[in-house]
Amino acid sequence: MTRETPHGSRSVLGLVFFALVGLGGGVVLEASFPESTPDWIVTGVPVLALLAVAIYVVTVYLPQRRLEKELERYRVDYTRQCGALRVALEQLRRGDLVAAREQEKHLSDDFRHSMRLAVRAMEGLIGEIQKDSIEVAKASLAVHRTASELASGSSQQAAAVVEITATMEEVAKTAAHIATRASRQAELAVHSEEAGEAGAEAVARALDGMESTRGKMDAIAARAEALGRRSREIYGVLELINEIAQETHILSLNASIEATAAGEYGERFAVVADEVRRLAERSRESVDSVRALLDDFSGSLRDMVAATDEGRDAASGVLEQARSAAQAIDALRGALSETAQASQEISLATSEQRSASDQVVTALREISSVVQRTAEGLQELSATADQLDDLGLAIQLLTQSFRLHSPRSLKHLFLGWSQRIAGFASHGEATRGFLEQLIQECPYVEFTYLVDTEGIMVAFVANRQMIGGKELPPGVGIGKLFSERPWFKGVMRDDVAVVTPPYQSMVTGEDCFTVAVGVQNEAGRVEGVLGVDINVGSWANI
Amino acid sequence: MTRAEYLLVTMGGRRCGIPAERVITVLRRVGIHAFPAEEAAFLGLARYSSDAVGVFDGATLFGLRESPGPEPAEPVVIMVSGGAGRTSEPFGLLVEEAERMVSVGEEGETLPSPEEMLICDPANLVASRGRDKP
């Protein structure tokens, strides 16, 4: 389609004007100066006018027409380029860099090149921001964990320092107690040393007494030995008396026998003989009594000698023991002296220990304060890490509003999945299989589901490894209506992918966000919405 | 009842009465020299009044035991007469103890029971064995 430009009309009018001026000029000259004007002038002016017209046509009109056609072509191409550029910019506005790149083929080389550079720059920038935001999130998570661990460790350290402080205070008290006891021990050791000296003197006196006793025991033993000898002499005398008594007895018997033989003449003699026999008998009985007494005496004497020997042995033993005791007391005195000195040193050392313990307690209190401040700082750091994590998430969500040629671009990723699902949207089991495969390949996904154009959920799969055995709320499940959800409305309104701001999951109670993409059929008509809920806690694994 | 005198001795642990008319004398510390003989009670020979007389273990001789026991602590030899007279055919009886003379009769003391005093008369002993062997 061509259009007559004003510039072309003006050219035609100029040509007509020149022709009319040439012809008019010839007519005016012929009428004004009929005799004086030569014929060649009257004839030449129109010729010149026609010549001028021809020159004009050749030099002005025809190039102008060519230029106008060229300009029209440029205008048409410009209009097309502007349309394509507008569409590309609209795709850019929507953040769909993939679609924007697809629009490059409709642009001129210059525009295509510029658009490609711009899209690439934006892709690079957004991809870099995405990657950096994830790195920031990971770093903030690591900082958060580290800060939490350090905070926990600091708390434990604070508790440990408090405990150590209490222990050191106890140690200080114990050291003070030990110092007191050591001082008391030193005094006792001094007293004991004095008592040891008195004991040594007493033992020395006891030794002298025991020596004297042993001498007396020896004297008693000698006296007993002498008594034993005298007893044996008495035994000899008794034996002699007994012998005499026996002889007397025999004599009296013989006298009685003779008196009996003498008959009545011997009766008086028999009486005497019987008296003699009785005396001999009494002598024997007396000897027996004396011997019994002497036996008792000898027995007692032997017992006494034995007792004396035992006493002497015991006295010797006691003497040896007393000497050993004296040596032990001497050693004890030395030990007590050393003990007194050691106790004084212990008292001094424990006093120094108490002072050192006090210093340690003071230092520990300072450490406790530092640890407390550190714990507080770590808590602040943890909070800052949380904020950083939130900021990373916000940046990530901001970047996820763009669709890039990147596996980290959720819109692009799940649009790909929506294209795979598109042919199976009406087959529940097949759709469910795709959704399960999606969760397997994207473990950071909490739930994924498919909603038809009426907003009714037709398929639903939960990541059981993430939610465990938690029950689904009544409002979630196949057959439930989601037409009022912003992500559904967004997709149905703009036919594009939507990333929602973070919100609290009704199932896990944790923060999550939803990526919703339209599922288009072969004709490009939206026949459903694929929704993917991503847990904020695991979004850094994208 | 006529009056009778006995020498009260101890033989083989028993108290025995030897009639006084048979007792010649009582001896202590008599040296007994062993002499071979078939008689179990024969202990040996002893010197008495320039004669050698046989000495017998009283208890064995009177049948109170079969053979002589150990020598007593205070051996006493009672010289008794085995013949008709008081001093005829003397021989010795080794006893453990010669206690005293006891008189039994009208004015004497009561004779101990047989369990308390066994009458051991050498004359009966000689009579039963023949006069050659007291």
C-alpha cells in the first residue's frame, strides 16, 4: 500500500507552475510587444519552459518520487520494527527474557543486535543476582547456623565460666580453709614437737626405769634360783628324815615282831614299839606334809622364776620397744619439725593460691562478661543473618520475577514442566506421575498441583520427605477451589508465570512461596495452572 | 576266839596279813642278786645273817598275780620262816609296803574282812609245795 505524500504533490504543482509560467510568459510577450518581439522569442519562451519542465522532471521529480517510495518502505519497516520492539519490550516488562529473545528475529539487525545484547546483559545480571542471592542466602544460613552454634557455645561457655567461677570461688574458700588449717597444723606441729620432746624425755626416763626393773628382775631371778637351790637342799633333808622315818618304821615293826615273839613279856615293849611306829608314821606324814608344802613352794618358786624370766623377757621386750619408741619419737620429732615447716609453707602457698584464685575469679568474671557480650553479639549476628537471609530471599524472588534461560529460573523451569504436562492435563494419573517426577527432580518443592481453568484442583502431590506425616488442611486437596488465589488470577489474567511473595504454609506452618505457570495447549490457549510451593528454608537449594 | 598277831603288808595292791609267828624280821634296802630259777616268783638271792636266802615276789608267790610286777618305790623284804620254828628255813617276801602289826582276838582289834586283808601264811605255802621249795 502506497500513499501520495504532500512532498510529491508539491513537485507536480511546481512542474505545472513552470509550464504555465513558460506558456504564460510567451503569451504575455506576444500580447505586450506584438511588433517588437521577435518570433524566436515568442517561440523560444515556451520551448524554454518545456525544457525547464523536462529538466525539472529529470532532475527533481523523478528522484523525488524514488525517494518517496524508499521512504514509504522505510516507514512500513519502521512500523513493523516498532511493533516487534514494542512486543519485545512488553516481554521485557513482564520479565520474560526468553520470550523477549524470541522477538529478536522480528527486529532489524541493529535492533536485534542491540536487543540481544540488552537481553543477554539483563540475563547475565539477573542470573548473577540470582546466583549471588542464593550464595548470600547460603552464606547467611551458614552465618546464622554458625552464629547460633557460637551463641549456643557462648551460652554454654557463659554457663561453664559461671560454674568455673563458682568452683574457683570454692577453691579460693578451700584454699583459705586449707591455709587456716595449715597454720593451725603448723601450731599443732610445734606443740607436737614440744610434746615429742617431753615424750622423748619420758621415754628416756621409762628406759632408765625399765633398765632398773630388768636389773631388779635379774636380782629376783637370782634370789629365786637361790631359793630353788635351798629347796632342793630341804628336799634332801626331807629325804633324809623320810629315810630315818622309814628306818624307824621298820625298826618299830621289828620291835613289835620281837615283842610279839616275846609273848606276854613283850607286851609293854610292843606298846613302846607301836608308839615308835606311830612316831615314825607321823614323821613320815610330817615329811609328806612338808614335802607337799615344799612342792607347793617349789612350784610357786618355779612359777615365780618362770614369771620372772617372762617378766625379764617382757622387760627386755618393753625395753627394746621403749628404745624403738624413743627412736620413733626422735624420728617423729624430726617429722613434726618438717611438718611444721611444711605446714607453714602450705599455709603460705595456700594464701598465695587464695590470692591467685581471687585473681582468677576476677578474670573469670571479666571473661563471663565478655562471653555474655559475645553471646549477645552473636545473637545480633544471628538476627542480622536472618535479615540477610530474608533480603536474599527478597532479591531471589525479585529475580525470579524474570524468566531466564537458566535452570535456576523457576518460571522457565516450571514452564518447561507445564509444557510436558500440557498433553496430559486431562489424565489424572499421568499428571500425578509428572508431578511426582517434578518433586523427585526438585527436592526443594513442598507441594505441586494442577488447577483447571475454573480454579479446581485436579492433581496434587506432596513432598513427604519434607512434610513428613503432617495432615493436609481441609481446604487443600483434589476438587478444592483455588480460583480466588492471587497466583491463579495472575496466571489466568496475563497468561504468564507468577511468583508470589512469601506466605505461611497451611500444612507446615513454615514460610513458602508459590510459582504458578500456565499450562497451554497446542493452540496456545491456557487450559490449566501448574502450582509449585517452595519452602523458604530450602529455597537456597534451587 | 584266841588272840592272833598279823603283820599287815601290801602285795600286788592288796592288803595281806602274814601271821606274826612266821615273821622273822622286816628289812629295807635289801640287795637282791638275780639267780636263774624256774619259779616265776623267785627274784634272786639276798644276804641275811651271813646266809644267802631266796627272795620271792610275795604277790606272785601267793597267786595274787602271775608274774612279778615292777619294783616298788620303797621295796620291803619280809623275812619269814617256812619251817617249824620261827627262824627255820627262812626266805624273803618282797612286798610293796609293811604297814603295822595287827592283833586279832579277845583284846585285839577286829579282823579286817577278807576283802580288806587276805591271810597269807607261808607255812601253808610251804606245806602245799613241799618243804624243799618254799
